[in-house]
Amino acid sequence: MGITRKTKSVKSVISIFENNSDAQSVVHLVDLLKREMNKTTVYRILERLENEKLVHSFVGKDGLKWYAKCTDCCLDEHKDIHPHFQCKDCGKTQCVKQEITMPLLPNYQIDTVEVLFYGLCEQCSI
Amino acid sequence: MGITRKTKSVKSVISIFENNSDAQSVVHLVDLLKREMNKTTVYRILERLENEKLVHSFVGKDGLKWYAKCTDCCLDEHKDIHPHFQCKDCGKTQCVKQEITMPLLPNYQIDTVEVLFYGLCEQCSI
DNA sequence: AAATTTAATGCAACTTAGCTGCAATAACAA
DNA sequence: TTGTTATTGCAGCTAAGTTGCATTAAATTT
């Protein structure tokens, strides 16, 4: 289980995340890579990269799946509380590098807390 | 603009939320009401109820759209920070009645913060 | 209480995200 | 160089959500 083969397609997907720290919607990635590989391949590579914990995924305000590289936003593996920001204007989506504290829910067993900030990014709020 | 006509279908949808404080996925509502009305009607009624601020919507962990009645979870209109909980086992989804404080993101203009707790509910964590 | 207006609905067809099965291809180890 | 098998392409599928348009039925007016 995991990325055992470094194929041309896998390298291609990885390089996108290396050259841009923003999160990427799958839809965007499929479009970006449509000349290089099949959409099914994109879906499957992303799934493998996530298993390998090279990227992590979350659901955007639009209900689409987004992926982002795992770096300083989640140093010690996949932390439970990992906020993301999505710009309602330009669509820019990124990891929020900020600690967040959450209240406990008594009698509940919480695995993850997804936090999505939605609004205008630095560029679009000028 | 808004709910101008109290049709049989509108009353039917509203009564579901009145008889159950849990959030409802649109998929579930469409199925629940399939004998009474067309799925397009369900989608359109929910849209109108949301405009009227009788219900509010959010995206679940699965990317599906969920609706919940606006009551004590959002007394003073639609507050920015309004957490929801979704059970990974039974699917039960509900508003979390708890205040949450969020850090400010400098230079960003945040409209809403979606917080989704994901894990096991009281029943399923026994 | 009929006529009128127009919001609401049903229907059928469409769009799009994401998934599946299987045959063909290409990493990589021997 | 060959053999094994992970990976990919392809075609077709599923399911959520949307759209246009003709029809129906609330609510208002006469």
C-alpha cells in the first residue's frame, strides 16, 4: 500500500503541489492535466498521495474536493484541527497556519474538526 | 422575494424540520418526499426557505448539502460561527449548541466560518 | 364565487463530480 | 532483457444538482 512507483503521471501531480502551496480542487487538477493523463488517473494518484500523507483533502464550500500539500500546516501528521480558507471571489484556497482551540462535546467522540473560513483573500479584499 | 405561497409542498417540507431538530441531507429529503413531490421541487423549496432564513445549509464531510432549522442554534440571525456535528457511523447530523471563538486572519475579510465536527455521536460511541 | 394573475410545480433532459471493471501499458526487480 | 504486477486509459456508469418550459394552483381582484 502506498506510492510504490514514481511514474511520469505521479511526478507531474507532485510537481504541481511543489510549485504552488495553494490547495487545488480535483476539478482544476483534472483540467490542468487533461493533456497528460486521464481524469481517473488523477483521482487515483491523489488517493494514493493522501494515503502516503503527502497531501491531505477537504471539502470546499462548493462541495468540491480539494487537496493541499502537507507541510508546515500539518507538521506532526494530520492534526485534527486544521483550518482552511477559501476566497469567495477568486476561489483561492489555502491552509490556514494558525492554531485553533475547540470546545469538547461531552459524550461525543470527535475524530476530526473541519474548519473552513470563507470570505475575501488579501488580494480580493483591497 | 421569499416564500409568498404556503403550498401543500412547502408545508410538508417545513413540517419535517418541525418534527425533527436534526439536520437533513437533501438526498434524504428528496427520498422522504418522493411520493409527494418532484425532487426539483424539494431543491427549490429548500432554496426559498433558506432565503427566508427559516433554515440554513452547510456542506457535510461527504460533500452533500445539508439543511437544518434555524432555532436556538442561530438565534440572532445567521451567526458567522455555527458548528455542526456529523456522525461517521449513523450519519446523524446536527447543530452544535456551543459558542466557538475563532482567531482573526489579518488582511482577510471573513464572511463565515464553517465548523464541522466529525466522529461518533452519543449513541454510537457507547 | 368566478376570473385573473403569476408563483410554484412536474417533467424530461441535461451537467458535472466522482467511481468501476477490465484490458493494455510501463515501472522496476531479477 | 525478461517477467511480474502496479498503474493507466478507456468507456461507461451513478448520483447530486440544475434548467427550460408547459401546466397547475395559490392568492388577489372584481
